[in-house]
Amino acid sequence: MSACPQVIPGLESSLSEDGGVAAAPKQARLRELVEEHFPHVWRFLRHLGVPAHSLDDAAQDVFLVAARRIDEILPGRERSFLFGTAHNVAQTARRKVGRVVSCEAAVVEAKVDTSPTPEEHLDDKQACALALRLLDELDEGLRQVFVLYEIEELTMQRIAELTELPVGTVASRLRRAREAFQARFERHRNSVRGAK
């Protein structure tokens, strides 16, 4: 994962348009948001299917939106705002990837070091890749609720607030997402057993 940047280029300058004294508290608040939430937003974007080569840009996009709308972010609701924004950014990033396959990304991925690693590291990497692939196969609405509950450990009430869905719908989607994830995992495990 990319380290939390000290300053994301362009963020604080987007606030300085207000001018001097008025911008200082906004810059301080934005800096706090980045320092506290950047790793969580980055990880959330990854779990929502943003390609690895686009993660840093997508995370920056989330905080650019936050910078523009800093006055609208209610105290105590920062994480909800950022995760809602991240969900929208992830949708856009996945659509872009679906339309255009970046030649540069293909070249970078082709040059990735594939030298052997210790067995435990390899097993962890394979398990993570499998989990991400299984997540990518889930319907978008199911994946969002599943990631927010199982990975980000938000409550159903908090997810309902974030997604603007009734709690019952969140519970239903979570149940269906768990069932779909488990079914996909079982199919994968059976195909591996059958190949042996």
C-alpha cells in the first residue's frame, strides 16, 4: 500500500482560493482527514475493485472531492463522507478500466518481479488474490455492503447511513453477499481438488 502522503499535491492549493486566514482552518482539517483516513480509503478502494495501478490516483481523487466540499463534511461523519465518495470514485475507476486497457499498466505488470518468494508469503499472496477475485465477482451492491461490514467492520446501521439504504436492505444484501462469496469459494475449492 502506498504510504500516507504528508501532503497530496494540489489538495491544499485547492483550499487556498478562499484566501489566507479563512483557508488555514480548512487546510488543517483537510490535513487531519488525510493523515487519519488515507490508509482506510486506499484499502477500501482496493477492496471495491480499483486496479492496483490506479489506487493512488483514486485515493487522491477522494481527497480532492473532500477538499472542495470540506465545509459540507459534518464533524463525526468524515469517514462516512470519505467512504461514500470512495465508492463513487471506485465506480468511475472500474468503468474507465472496462473501456480502456492501459498499455502502460500492462507493461508495468509484465515487468513485476516474479522471482520466487518464501512459501508462506506466496500462500498469503495467493489467498489475498483469491479473495480479491471473489470480491470482484460479486454484484456491486452486494460487494459494497460485504466490504463495509466484513472488512471495514462498520455496523449495519452505519452502512445504512452511508449507503442511504434501509437497515433491512443492508442485512439482506449482506446475507446474499456472504452466500454468494461462500458459493464462489466452494466452487474454487472444488475445482482445485478436482485438478489434483
